[in-house]
Amino acid sequence: MKFIEGTRVLTAGELQVNNITRYRVTRYYRDQITNSGYYDQLKYIVEPSVKEFESAGSLDTSGEHDNTVVVGLQHKYAQTGLLLVTDHCASYCRYCFRKRMVGKKSDEVAPDLARVAQYIGGHPEMTNVLLSGGDPFVLSTSNLNEVLNHLLPITHLNSIRFGTKMFAFEPSRFEDSALPALFQRIHEAGKTAVIVTHFDHVGEISVDAERNIRSLRAQDVQFLNQSVLLAKVNDDPEILAATFAKCHQIGVRPYYLFQSRPVKGASHFQVSLRRGLEITRGINQRLSGIQKTFKYIMSHYTGKIEILDLGDDGRLYMRYHQNKIPNKIGKIFSRPHVEAARWLDDLPEE
Ligand code: SF4
């Protein structure tokens, strides 16, 4: 197998034991990152590294198994359902936090949408469903319509969200002539269609991505973007500020900047929390008020934690943006800071 550091001969067993995701990159993305002028940063997103063999961590950093209520459906936060509709993507990111299932034949994808709909129907507090995986847009439009057949009749759902990196990997997917009718169905059911793009770097935002996003925005699809803070890829305020400014320019609201997770085989992508805060400050210094709409977030087992600042008292200040326990949402808390800490669990409780 070809790694960034050189070729290694491996058995299939070694790849499996070490949980190495298979290599897959679309021709479009390979050409885009080569021609973007940022190849030396963007190659780390999709090219395997031998560091994957040594990176310690967990394969389920956010407690996805514990929050699964029906096979394929997670219900961690009251208002949101997370539906796994596929285990495939057009290309595979080396830092994927769902390495345990993505690019493999997984038993975590929802096999029974009627059961999913029955659960959601019985939970009126759930107001939106996020289709994820894998990438929902590897499914055909008719398969996506099949998923919608189960979700659209549920009156308490007010939005259907799609999490996708397809605008980077294969933007022509959004030129499918059947897609406008799919989004129209969502609107006619009285719901909002939201696409959460996944651009980590300004070099991933191609002219084709921009054109297709503008076209879907004209069809009333709302756009947000999430990025992951990644060592060697985008751990630079200049790059992330340029990424968020570009998103803003094309009508995509910067939403989350995720602290990279301690994923087995991918923890070499993590930067320290101290460095993450320096980068966040640098981004905010470079953007206007209407562009800096993102939060620096750690998606932890206990909830989504906004990382706020490092105090003069040597403590790291944070706030729960989402938590299973509503009383905890919005509360600021702190832990003693430890140099080189990269995750909440690296900080002592007192
Ligand atoms: S597109 Fe998303 S789900 Fe697919 S490999 Fe990348 S991070 Fe993982």
C-alpha cells in the first residue's frame, strides 16, 4: 500500500487489525487538490500515512453506540435525530471519526426505515433529522426519496439536514436533474432542507462546488459548513479565515470548527487545545462580524462543548453547547489546563 512516507507491503489481516480505512479518492478531488496550489496540505486529508498504525484512541469517541435507539438512528440531543443511511463516501478522509464503519460493510446503517419513522413519530421533541453515514449523497436520488417517504409525513419534523463532503469530492453529483424535485418535496411537506457541507480548506472549494451551491440556494436549500481542525492541513488561522470567508461569500454559513477527536488511527491529526484557541482567535481577528458565525467545538461523549478560552488562572474555560441534560446547556465550566492537552479527558477534573 502507498503511504505518504513510502510504500509498505502489508497483509489484509494487518490492515484489518490496525483498522486502516481503505484508500479511495475521486479523480475530481485528486485533480482539485493537485491544481489548487495547496497539495502539500490537502494530501493529508485522503492519502494514508504510516502514523495511522501508531495513533492511539477510540473508535467511538462520542458514544454513538450508547445513543443508538433503533439500528441506524441515534438520539443523543432531544431535538435531533442522527440517521446513518450509508457506510460509503465518494473518497475516504484519513481522520474520519467513523472509521469503525465507513468504507466497510457495516451493520450500523439503518436497515428498517419504518422502525426509524415509528420511533421518531413517538418522540415529538425531535424536530430535525440529520442524514449522515458515510455520505448520504453517494445514494441515488431515488434511494434518498425512499428515505424521505418515511420522514416527510412526520409533522413535528421541521427540517431535514444532509451532512455531506460531496461538494468537495464530486460536485457534479448536485447536477442530477432529479434533485430539485427532492428538495421541492421537503419544502412542500412544510420543512426546511439544510445541507451541511464539509470544507476543511479553502483549496477544496472549487468553481464547480460554488456553482452547484449557488444553484441549490436558489432552490431555497439552506447551507452551513463544518470543518475539522487538522494538523498539517488547516492548523493556520490564515487558511481557516480564508475558508470561512469563501463559505460566507457563496452563502454557506460557517457553523462548527471541530477539535479533531482522539480516534484510533487518526489522533495524529489532533492539535493541542492551546494551539486551537490561538488559531480560533487568529481566525476571528481576520473576519468581519457576519463571517465569524462558527463555534470551536469538542464533540465529546458528554455533549458538544464550546471551547472558549484559556484563563490567566491557568484554567481552560468551556461551555456545553449541547448536552443530554438540558440544565447543563449554556453553563460555563473550567478545568485546570495541562500543556499539550488535546481533549477534555486530558484535563484533570480538579
Ligand atoms: S466524508 Fe465524512 S464520513 Fe466520509 S470519510 Fe470523510 S469524514 Fe468520514
